[in-house]
Amino acid sequence: MKFYYQQAFRAAILLLFVIFILKLHFTGDLLKFINPKYELLSLFGAAIFLILFFVQLQRVWGHAHHEHENCQDHDDHHHDHGYTAFNFKKVISYSIILLPLFTGFVFPPSTLDASIALKKGGMLAITNNAMSSEEEGLPLEVIEDDPTIIGDESSLPDNESAMTEEVPPTNDNPEDPNLYSNTISQEEYTKIENEMYNTETIEMTESLYSTYYEMININMHKVEGKKIKLKGFVFREDDFSANQLVIGRFVITHCVADAGILGFLSEFEDATALTEDTWIEATGTIIIKDYNGTPLPVIEITEWEEVEESDQPYLYPLTVEIM
């Protein structure tokens, strides 16, 4: 029997991937990389790495001639079973595989900040969110003229009730099998919607932040004058006035690579005292103002305080299941 160091090295790499994934789960850092709906999938991946580790252990000890008995034309195939000596090509290959393990164990995960928000479009992205939300929602004048649209749909005539039903957009791409692992029904969505529009103070909680954000942009005239309480980090654009800043949050649909910026343009006298990436909790009143020709819900801050960054700084959208 012979001990093969290279095979043992490969087994160690597989075990390190298992430990790394479990470490992310144990510390909660996994949610800084992916949406919680993929937690089970990541554990499944760790289980596969663990199985491969035990399979690889069988190759650590063996007889040299036995390992090649089914590969008599080994030189013609130009492949390696891991029993040949290290060379430059192998060093490069192993370095690429070890890089995520090295960075994952050595460097603490950092969260997306104001600089990333600006690279992702900043106010342009926020303005586009407002425009697209308004276009997808009901016309503002209809909402203003007929408040029953936001109330009980059973009170509407059949043809008008049908008009309020959401029609799922057509999509030629295959559906994500995990899409509905964090869903609410249309009835639950309507209840959330009614509660938000009827409350005096809108509290942007972690679980409903992105849902409320969309509702506010769809029906900004419906929430104009309401109080709002929210938490987020500060960032600015070059064209902001001295009393303006954005209170922003990142929303993750699948993983951190697709993170998008959500935020409210806010105005208050103490804005200049806050540096970028400072987390604040603020209370204010929603007003509507134009920003570069686009109407936006803007918050006039009345109270604020500096706070620590949230343990989970990212937001995750709810999915509304259309029956």
C-alpha cells in the first residue's frame, strides 16, 4: 500500500468546502451572499461535497499499478488521475480552486455600501424603479377617483373587479424552481396592501420593506402626507443639494451578484452632518417631488438617529402567487 499525497490533498480540499459552507450557515454570513430561499440548496451542495470527500478517501491509499489497469493508453489520453508529480499547470489549477476557500476563511464578508450603490446606478436606478412601478400599477387618477379599488373588491361590479386582477407578465425564460419558496397569496398581498394604505405611519420592516417600497411607488399619491419610519445607509449623488441624501437598502433576489438598490430621496437640515455609509433610523413625511423630471416619493425627515448596521443588511423580496 502506498500513500498518495496528491489524492489526500484533493480530499482535504473537498472537506474544506464542506466546512466553509457549514461555517457560513453557523455564523449567519450565508445570507450576505444568497437569498434565504437557497439555504437548503447550499446544504445539499455541502452534502455532495461530503460524499465526494469519502469517495476521494479511497484513492489516498492503493497500489500504483492497480490505479492504471483500466487506462492502458494513459499517455494517448492526455489526462491525469492525480498520481503524477506536481507541475506548473497543476499549481495554477489548484490555486484557482483554493482561492475562494482562502478568501472565505481569511477575510470577513463585507456588505455592499454606498460606492456599490452608485455603481449600480444610484438615483437613476431608484428613478427607474418609480417609473416602472407606476407603469405596472393602476393609473393614479383611477386610484384617486375610486378608493374602493384599494378596498374590498367584492363591492365592485364583476367587470371592474376583473380589471383589478394582476396579470402575470409573459416570460420566455424557464421558471426558477425556487421562485415560490418565499411566497404569499394574492389574498395576503391585498391584506398587506390595505393595511399599509390605511395606517397612519408606514413602518418599513425588514420582511415587508421591498413590498411596501413597490406599493408606495405605484400609488405615491395615495400615501402622500403619511408618516414613514425606515432604516438604511446614507449615500449621495453629485447633483444633490446640501439638505438631500438617500436612505438606501440593497435587495437580493437570488444572490449578491444581482443585488439592486432601493431607496428614498430624503431631505432635512442635518443631512450635511452625515457621512456616506452611515446607518440611520428616520421618521418623516412622504411628499412628492420631481427629480430630473420624474415624480418621486420624497421623505421630509422630522426625526432621526444614527444606528448600527443591521445584522442582516440585505432585503429579500416576497413573491405574490397569482392563482
